[in-house]
Amino acid sequence: MTPNAASASSGPSRRSFLASTAVATAAVAGGMPLLAACGGGQDGNKDGTTSGKAAQKLLPTFAATSVVTPDIPAKNGSAAGFTKAIADADLKTGVPKKLGSGGKLKIMAPLWGTPPSNSNPYYKAMNEAVGVQITWQNQDGNTYDEKLGAVLASSEIPDAVVIPGWNLSGKIPSAINAKFADLGPHLSGDKVKDYPNLAAVPTDAWQRAIFGGQLRAIPMPASYVTNIAPFYRKDIFTKKGYDLPKTPDEFLSWAKDATSAKSKVWACDDLKWSAFNIFGALPGSDKALWWNLQDGKLVNRIETDEYLEALEWTRKLYAAGCVHPDAKAAKGDAANRFTAGQVLVFNGDLSAWYGQTAQQLTQNPDFEMGAFDIFGPEGGDPTLWAVQPANIFTFVSKKASKQQIKDFLALANYCAAPYGTKEHMLTQYGVEGTDYTVKKGLPVKTTQGTNEVNGAYDYTGDPAAFIAYPDLPDVTKQMVEWQQRMGAFTKKSSFYGLTITEPNRWTNLANDFEQLEDDIVRGRKKISDMQTAVSDWKKKGGDDLRAWYKKLLDDNGSAK
């Protein structure tokens, strides 16, 4: 069995907070630095990264699992796809032997919602299955960065801490090296074979888990194909006889025709992030990915024509009145406007394909959404850039005993059991009859399960990226195949897969660019204002930062 509510390794529930367009946009926003501490030293704030031969000594040996064969194998960086439900009686065993010692661990993690009691049936069942007694210290995900900063600055750190990549800013990167343990002695090379499900985690994801020259974290693997998809109301397109635009000019022309403010219908919501993909701008999800070596010179995304062209095209959509006024005012929820039929196109996390469809089909059986293939600036094939293959990490305190580290790895190995196993079923759905019931061969969460089975154990270990929605198999297939098509045009930039610590003097250098982008597309600023800002950025340290990144690349090489 598998999720029939937002739940997949490449999206919710393992990343249920990304189902919100607002949060998803924030998570990938260039204004939210996704920097992490890496370098050659053992402790403290070490600038740089670890790759090449140095990284090879730290990385676990990869050993794929074949417990269940996906209906749609991963291809071109996509997730694997599972379109069929697996009955309880047919679930495989992913952890033959209980690895936990019965010890205790305290784990801090973000939670978007009301924290459940630590004595709830789901937590009890997981603790018993793993052989480790976990006490969860769940914190409000919306203010998690503040809590992290306070906890890491104190002497009282939980045994393990979940840290999303977008919270790795300020003083948090330096605290990681100082406060968290090296997991390499337990996982590097063939040592990972003691934890077979962790051995099946892709090497690219483990590369991202190297902090301060040591393997310090359990990563959450993800597809490296862009997670921002341009969704359209397929049912309305069919009804109106609209053809999918295949060039930026065709889209603008269609948008003008499709917009009717009088009828409260606008062609689109804010499409800035799709515009970056259409015009081939380097990704904004991680500042290390802003850089790429082109013709021997390291270039930043904000210096490129593609970046400016994307902003100019988005500005034209706003200027023509084709964008919903609430998007211009930056209020409300784009997905809600989309499902209400107020906008016909919006960009959001790929997980919205399932989440919005499942929700709407209970109210509107004719609802249908699709994601159009990203086209290039002149039409035809696009140039897309890979996003990072992991961006959520769980660390173990340096004060943890050797047995506590082993118990944590036992937990991570259990939670990383693949789709189609009993362990995955328990991690994702909890206790049958309490947290979920089976209807028409599919697990359906109860109200209790919805409130309790989320945002905990599924952060501490994950298999390779997969998408599995057997209640909507066509949506599963479309999601994976969209990733595969887009993956065929996806390149890896110079710092793909690396976790970088920029020197403190430059970490805030580009913080104002996202706001300037938004001002430009909404007509409050001009393209020339961006060009001026880029010029100032170079003078204030951008060119020095370029030289620093170039030396980093020369000394360490890339991880591609």
C-alpha cells in the first residue's frame, strides 16, 4: 500500500509543508540562503567545501535495493514511480532484524501543525518496531530558524536535530561543525552495509551531507529535476479549445486573450520561477548554484542575460494585466486561485499535482490539471539546471554516546525502508485501525492519523526519491514522466551537489535581490535598477566572491 493523501519521497508527507505554494516558493527563493558549513577542518566555522578524492573517502558505498520494482523506473534524474497499491499481505520486510538497543533519544524537528503527544499510538508503534525510545521535541516550522539558533547557541542540544536547508544561515552553519558528530566512522565506505537501507541512498545525496569535512548528517534524497512546475487547468483549456503555448511570445498572446477581469478570470498567477526555467537562468534555490563556469569564467546568475530576460517577460505579463491582482499584492494562495478557476496557470511544487487533484475531485469530478513542458526562449528545447539532490538533514549531537549514534542510525535505516515494505507502511501511515483504515484496497488516514502521522519519523531517514499515488495512478504517471522529460534537458552546474560555506563577510551580499526581482516584475522598479544593483554587488564583494568560488573549484573540483 502507499499514500493516497499527499505523501511521497519527492513531496508530502515527507515534505508536507511544501504543498503550500507560499512555503514552496519561500523554500526555493534566492532570498533565503541555503548555505551549509563545509570545509577541511574538524570544528568551528570552516569556509569552503569537500569534494573529489577527499569526499570519496567519506561517502558511503552505494548498494541499490531491489525489494520492490517500481512501475516506472527512475530516468534522467526523475523519481521512481509506483502506480499500484500493495496489499498488506504482500508487503516485504525491509529491516529483517531490529537494530535498536532499547535506548532513548530526544529529537528536535520542525512541525507545521499542532504537536501530538509523545504517547500517541503511532509514536509507540514506531519506537517498538525500531527498538529505540524517541521523545520528539517538535517546534513550529514557521519560526524554526529562531528556535534552532537559540538551541544551538546553548549547551542543551537534543540528541538529534532536523535542519532544513533553508534554515542553514546566520550562525547555524558554524554551529553544525562545533555541535554535531561525525557519522563517518559508522557509515563511510562499506561500513554503511550494516544499514542496508541507508546504503541505498544515492551518493549525490550523501555528498550534500558532508559538513566541515566530515559526514555529519542523514540526508533526505530528492530528484535533481526542477521541482517547480507550470500547472494549467487542463479541463478549462479543453472546454475553451485553448492550445498550449509553445513559446514565451505565444504564452503572452494567449494570456491576453484568456484574461477577463470582468469575469474574474486571469491567465496566470506570478510565473517568475517558471520564467527562470523557460529562459535558462541558473537556479535560485541555493546560492552555490548561482555560479557556473562558462568559457573559463565563473559567472553568477544575476549577471546573465537569461536572468534579465526572465524578469522582463514576467514584467510583461503583469503589465498586460494577465496576472491575478492578489498575486501582484503578494497575498492569498495561488493554488486556491487556481482551483477556483480565477487563474488558469500557476507555478508550484510538483507535489501540488497530486494534492490539488485529490482535494478537488471530491468536489468537482470534472477537475483536471496538467503541467506543460517547459519550452525554451525561442520555443523548442529548454536549458534547465539541476537543483540540489538533498536539502533536509538530520544531525546527531557530539555529546551523544556511541550507542546513541548506533540507535539513531537504526532509526534512520528503518525510516529509509523503501516503498512496498512493512516498515515504510508503518512510517507513512501508522497503526491500522487507529491511524488509517483500508478502503477499496487503499489506506486512508483517519482524523487521528492525519493529526499524528506527520513531520517526525519521516524526517530521519528516506529512500531514494519516489512518487506513489495508486489512488490516482494517472497523476503518478504524469508526474514522473514530466520529470523524465524535463530531466532530459537538465544540466548540472559547477557546484551541483556540494554544500558550501561562504565566508561570513559575503553571506548577506545578495539578500536584497529577491525583493528587487519582485519589484521589477510588478512594475515598481526597472530592469536598469537590477543592472545597477548587479554593478554595486560586484563592487561590494561580488568579484571577490567570484575569485573565492573559482579557487574553491580549482582546488576541490566539482561533484558532477
